Amino acid sequence: MDHMAIRNLAADILNECSVIDRECQAKNTALPTLEAGTSMDFWSESSMEITAARTKALGLLDKLGAMLRGPHEFLHEYVASGWDQAALYALLQSQTLEHIASSGGLASLGSLSAQCGIPSDKLVRILALLRCKNIVQEPEDGVFSLTTISEKLVDDRDFRALFETRVAGAYLGEALNEKPNDYTNGTSGFKRGDLGWGAEMYEWHTHHPDKGDRFRRAMRGVSKSLDPADNLIQAWFQRNPPTDRTKVVEIGGRYGFASVSLAEKKERLSFEIRCDSQDFLRSGEAQVRPESKARIAFNYVPCLFGPVPHEDSDTVLVYLIRNLFWNWADEDAVRLLQTLLLTLRASPATRILVTDGVSPSAKEFPPYVEIAYRRRDVTTMTMHNVKQRTQAEWLALFTQVDPALTVKISLSSTTNAADTLADGNNV
């Protein structure tokens, strides 16, 4: 493709939009907006010229989008849109849109949660994803309104029925209809008996090892290309080169260990992985290059909460916890961190690095960026009944470990994920 392709596409899109603007003025047709109550004339009664220009512009936008995304991001976006449907299905099942409409077009998160019976910390994530898709608006924090798109879903029951047959969304919608449906006691859409698989995802994969192995490979691929965790870890070591201590101890792990890639780049460091899964250890060990094998040890521990070796206080530079806590209850994460804190109290030079997913605050990113994070909120809610923590929730968790703990937060994001890295010590 020639180097003018993007510029030519952009020029063609602008030209078609100019045709639309000119024709609308000539035929006294109101230009479209997404505000509730907007005229439908542009979409329902447009002239042939407007229809042709609109269709061509949409096709050109699709082509430009594919070109800018590239193969990997294009395919990820293609698949990820299923979570938009899941969020919409769950909202339709809950009658939330009708409640907004009957409340004069504006409704608070609290009133919507009370009306539909979905806990507010789940409902806000569903609404946030749909806000990114212009299905609802949030004119002020925690207050939601309709757009012309959601008005259509409220007013046209036949058209709405099309979206009430989406299978992927049905898992989430039906799970939210059951009580209890909170993050602590609720059921994931994946598990829900009559529609789902009858077990939580990781339990199901344990009983279906062929599918579990395929899923782990898929998650490793996602981690390598879309997860900013490794970049955060690499950047920390760049900023904090080792001095007298050179040992890194990584705790846990499921879809890959950060130590494997670190060992290739940080030749002065040695690594020990402590994990309670022999399968994960074997899989990780198989990824190590021959030149790194002498500097990385894979050790099975029957329980991650067990006491750490006494010699850690003399040797460990960093305890590394990568993407382990996202589906853990707060009390379990606190328990593990308090176990490691014993070393930090004896050794002020030692650090704990925790990198994990974070759910950004509302409107922290523009919608075309935020949508990826909201999809992950809905993904973890549907597949695991797990809430992605906000930065404030992460800080509250670390305070539970020890109010005197010093925590430094670093954030990083890709087009599909946001991660936080917490650097903790007891000084």
C-alpha cells in the first residue's frame, strides 16, 4: 500500500462528510446528534445523496480503522466487542434504561442500583462500558442519562428483542438476576448452571485439561502483546539497579512468570520462583532459554501463605507478585503480603513489587481508550464474578497490610489494558 493511503482515506472521509453537510442544509434535514430526543430524520428520511455519502463514509472509516489498528489489534477488537453486547444484554434484562426514562431522563447510580437489584459496584462498570459506546451518558459523576440510541431501545420493543437473544450476554444477565449477586457471594455467568458450564472457569479447566492448556496459551499470548505488567517491571529495575543484593523472588503465577523474561535482560540478577502449582512451574521452566537456566530456580511450595525462609532477610532484593491478586479476595492478598512483610521489617532494603490490573476512574481516559478497560471489567465480572480494583481500592488494601507501609504507585496502559505497579517497603 502506498504511503499516501492514510491521507487519501482521511481526505475521502472528509469529502463525504462535506457532502452530507451540504445536502442536509439544502433539504433542511437536521444534522444528527446522539442526544436524547434528537430528530430521526437524518437516519429515516434521508435523500439518496445523503444515504450514499453516509454509507461510503462508514465504509472508509472501517478501512481506515483496520489500517491504523493492524492485524493483531483489529482481531482483538473484533472479538472484544462481544463484551459490549454482554453489558447491553445485562442492562436490558435489568430494566435500567426504563428507570432512567421514567426518572425524567436522569437517574443516579444509587437509585438505579436500588431499582434493578444489581450492586452499584457492578452496575457502574456495566454503565461505564456502555457510556464508551454512546448508549448512555454520564453528564455528572454517578448520574446517568439516555442517548438517542438507548431511547430507541426503550421505545421500540421489537428492535430491542434482537439484543435479548445474545448468548454471551445471557450468561451475565441471568447471573445478575439471581440473588445474591454481589462480588462476594454471587455467581459468575460462566458457572451459572442452566446457561453456563456449571463450575468456575479455573475449576472447569482443571477437569478439562485440553481446554485448560489451550486457554493458558491464549492468556500467555494476551499477556505478551497486551499486558503492560512486564513493561512496568522492566522500568522499575531500570530505575532501581541492584547494589549489594541481586536475588528476585517471584510469588505465584499462572500464565507466565516475569522472571523468565527478566533473566534474559538482567544478567546480574538471580531468580527464584515459588509457586503452589507443579503444572505452572513445569510450563514456566520450559520457557527458559539455556543461557538463563543457571540463574533461575523453580521451587514448589505447598502453600503460598507459608513462612518465608529466614535467609530471605539477608539475600532478597525484591519480592515480585505479577497479576496474582486480581481474582483474590482482599483478605487473602493481605494475608500473603503480611507474610512477606516479616522480611521487610528485618531488611529495610527489600521491596515488594505488585503489578496487577486497575479499573480507571470515570472519564480518566477518552472513551476510545477507556472502552478497553470497561470491557475487562465486564469480562472479569462475567467469567469470574471478580471486580477489578480501582487505584483507591488498591491503596486501601495495602493499608490493611500495614498502615505504616510506604507505597509508590506507577501506572501504565496499552490500548487494551491498564496496570498498576505498587512498590512497597516498610521504611
